[in-house]
Amino acid sequence: MLGLLAGIRSSLWRGISGITAAIPFGIKGIKYFIDSNFRDQVTPQPGSVLYCDLWLGAEHSGIYVGDQEIANIEVTDIAEGTVNRCGPASFTSKSTLGRKIYVSCDGDGAVSCEVVAHKAESHIGDRGFYGLVFANCHVFSARCVKHSPKNRGSSWFNNLLSTVNIIDESWEPTIKALKESARYKLGATKWRLWDWDDSLADNPTPEPDWLAQEDHLKNRPLNEEMIAALRAELAECKAYEAELADEEIPDEMRKKLTGYGQILGDIDTTYEKSKALLLACSGANFSYNDLKLCKDDIEPLAKQLQQNHAIKELTYKMGRAYISEEKKKQARIPHASKSEVHGTHRSEDLARVLPTELLNLEDEALETLFYARFLERNLMTYELQGTTCTSGEQLELEQKRTGPVVACLDTSGSMSGAPLLKARALLLAVSAVLQQEARSLHVVLFGDNGELREYAIHEENSASGLLHFLRQGFGGGTDFETPLNRACEIIRDAKEYEKADILMISDGDCVLSDDYIEHLQTRKKILDCSIYSVLCHGQRVADRFSDEVVVL
């Protein structure tokens, strides 16, 4: 029983992550445009498999039983589905991508089987929990299709289809299984539209904005969730190109479809090549365009981030895990427990359900009510509360400074090559840590006297632009006073930079006067800030203005 109940919850919520990962625009819209404008429409036959796209990551399916009627599962109550007949208008009522219906076809037209139609009709009126009797509409349709006596392929071919990921799992993953069943049992090698209300001629589907799709894809942050959705999109695009291979489609449309697939493939390839950098800078939200602009730097930057222990150590120091001091003391530590019955409340806790609720399981009519209350977390259960004290060591955390960082990066001629590469890697790593902790970073590039360029990363924006910004520089002489003065001004003028730290990143090839050092020490006390000097070349050099000196 508990396993069945867990299955209910799994079926109801399995699609949430898939929905969030769906790519806007996408291959579904492209397919619908091409299918409605450049391919022949068909009329289903009794026993044809039908489906329509509901939204970007979901479909609804059923079996055509004749006379403009479709056998399909409709959700009729909380978590309850009923096999009903409906017309095309009702079948597509929740579709947001188009009101036409896809039909199982081969090269000559619709494919079907009367046995499949009869099996679907035999289930009309069947009711059950959505997720128990039939996991979803696709499972219902696939079970009907499996009763077809026809086998349009050998057993080894069927096994091959079950292992090849032609179309990756979408919101309701069994659409893949349904299409494979229709291919094997009915010979469905194509899926074409049924213009059931003859409205396509008067209401042609508009062409997708190809450039907007390309721009969207190339500027999306590259992460595992996005790439999983993109790879599913790429697989479906390739399958669709194969489906159209023997059909007369305008060359312009073929080129656009191929180009869309190439963009998806390029992004996937770039992601694989840049995985090390993306992993080291998790949270930086680098897009395909960000990485392509800096393609020559990707591998060396990733190598520095992975292998330079000094960069790892300093990055750790900039995070809150390091700047929290732990103090231990002996104490009687209270723990919340569930040792006493405190009363009753409504929940889904089956271990503490009241006997009166369990009585419903004895009656077939009331059993449905029990399951509904369970899904709603509305069962009457015992509420347990209590407090238990144990002896032990209790940690007290004293937070030290956890503010923003102003990083001054020397881009003079002496920093070119390996020193500047180390500095860029350090700033990318630091920016990733600060962004995860919702702390701001202000980067100041400097060279000779008066030469400054700035880039700020706040909570509301991402670090993706930093990668491109760090490719800039001056390449001349070095002046430390200009960037240090600017860093102090930022901390003084911006309220969110109170108690910020200053990172001074250079090769140490500059000298400050005694008067300026004295002036700087005074400003540090007033602003309550610290200066960390990071040397990217050479050996540790003592100075009188840094709180700490680190050599990369």
C-alpha cells in the first residue's frame, strides 16, 4: 500500500523539473510551423494514435475511435482520471502551441489498427487514480497500441528502438515509449497534422523568429539543467530532420532547420570543452557567447583554477566559511523531539494517522476519499512534540567581516602572460564565491597614472560579463596610488561597500612614498577596511600598507 501511495505522489510531481528546464521557442514550434505550412495534412483512421502539444514540455495523447471521437484519459477529480470519448476541440482545449492534432503515419498517410480502436473503446468509462491504473495518457495509449497483432519490425529492431534515445524524456516521459510502440506495432515512421476544423488555409501558422531563438540560446547561462534540455531538443531536431528526408520541403526551410540543429550542437560542444571552467566558476552564469568571445583563454584559465593551490586557498579565505570563527563551550543542548502526544493536526503522516481515518480503507467507496485526503495532506494525525536535553559541545559562531570586495588589477606591461592569467583566474574564482553569498564585487583595472576601467557585479546581475571585461588592459607603466584612491572612494561613497576588503593584484613592481602610505593607513582606519596584496609573479615582498601578502 505504501508503495502505491508513493507512486501517486511521484506521478503527480515528476514533471516539475522538466517544465522549468524547457527551452522557450524550440523545436516544437518549428515543427508545428513546417508541418502546418509545407507538409500534407492527413485524416486519422480508427486505431490511429493521436497527440497534441500542450505547452513546451508536455503532450496529450489518445486513440482515434472514429466519427471524430478520441478515447483518452481526462482528469475528472483530484488525482483521478477517467477514460472518456471527446471531440478534437475538447482534446486540444489546453494546447498553447496550436490546435491541430498529430496523427501516426507512414509515407503514404495515416496508419491504424481496428483492434487498437476496439481496445481503447473497451476502456471507456474506466476510472482510477491518475498514476495507478494508468500512469498517464501516454501509458493508456501505448497499452492499447500493444494489442495490435501487427509487428512492423523484428524483435531485435524493437529492442534497438527501446535503447536508442530518439527523443529524450519530456514532462511526461512515456511519450517516447508511445511513439516507439506506434512505430513497431503500426509502422508509424512519421507524424503529420490533422486539420480537423479545416482552418489552416485561412489561419496559417506564423513563422518562428529564427534570430530571436538563436540569440536566446546563445545568451542562456550554461548549466546542467539547461544542457539537458538542449540535448533533448537536439535529439528531437535530428529525428525530425530524418523524418523529412524523403519529403518535398523548401530548401530554405531545410537550411533553417539544419542551422537550428547546428546552433544546438555548437552550444553543446562548447559546454563540453568549457566544463572545467564552468565547474570552477559555478554560479557565474557564463553563456555560449561569453565563452566564444574568450575561447583562447578557456583552457588556460581552467587549468589555473584546477591546479593553482594558492588561488584555491585565497578564494576560500574570501568566503564566509573561513571568516566565521567557531567557539566551543560545554552546554546542555536542547533538541526538538516527538516524544509526547500534543494533539491532532492534518498531515500525510501515515505512521501517526488516527484509526478513524483508517476505517475508510475498509469501504471501497470511502477508500477514494482516504487517498484524496492523503494527497492533500489532510488526514487527521497525532501531533507529537517535546524537548530533550543532551550534554555536549555547542558551537558559537562569531561572524567577522562578510562584506563586498574591491579588486584592483594591474594590467601594466610587466603583468602580461602568466601573471595576468593567474590574476584573471583568481578574480573569476572570487566572483563565483561572492555571488553565491550575495556579496558585491567591484573590479578596477589600472595601469599608469590616471588609467582606470571599472566593472561592478552586484546581487542583481551576474558575473558572466566579467570574463570579457578581464580581457582588457593598458600594457604600459604602473601607478598604485590611482587604483588605491579609487578603491577607497568606492568604499566611502557606496553604502553597500561598508567594511569592504581591497584586493590589490599585481606583480609588486611599484613603490609607494612614505607620505602616501601614512595617508593610506589613516584612510583604512576611517573606512574600517583591509588590504590584501596578491603577487602574481616573483617572491613575497614586504610592504607597509597591506594587511596580508599572498603569492600565487
